[in-house]
Amino acid sequence: MSNQTPTKPTEFQKMPFSRRMPSGRRMTFEEFVAYLSSIRPDSEVVEHLRLKALAETKQRLEEYEQKYGMTTQQFIEKIYGTPAEDTADFIAWGMDYETYQHLLKQGVENGNV
């Protein structure tokens, strides 16, 4: 009999690497990583998530516009990139603008306008 106390599994070891091959054999870690790398997300799901993020970002932009009494375009022209932008709200507004532009560009590139 062994007197060694069992060690607690690490968080990494607790991860559910229980994928099985068609033969029933468990995948090795390398096989599992290769499997995950080969998965392509469903384009409809990706587009749904993009549209959801676009709507949420647009809502935040509209909230900033109402709060500060100017359009996002006016904010970009007058404040964005200047020292006046150095407030938490203005930095967040600028980041939301960049996010919104990126999400729009993704839709155009993928033919989903």
C-alpha cells in the first residue's frame, strides 16, 4: 500500500476533456486541441451575436448622445482624440464608437449589411 496522499486536481485537470473518439477511446489532449481548432462556428450564430452586439453598442451610443446633448458624429469631430476626451465617459464613448464601426465593417465584409 502506498502512503502517499492523493493530490488535489488542478483547475486545468478538472476541465471536461471527456470527448471520445468514434471508437470510444478518449481523445488525448493534443487530439482535443486539434478537434477544437477544426470547429467552425455556425455563421448564423455568429451573425446573430454580431447583430446583438451592434444593437447593444448603438443603444449605449444613443445614451451618451442624450446625456451630453450631441450626436456621436459631433463628439468624434469635436472631442474624440483631444485632451478633452480624458474623462471616463468620453473614453468609453470613443471605445463604443470604435466597436460600432468594427461591427459594421464586419457585416459589410461578410455580406451581412
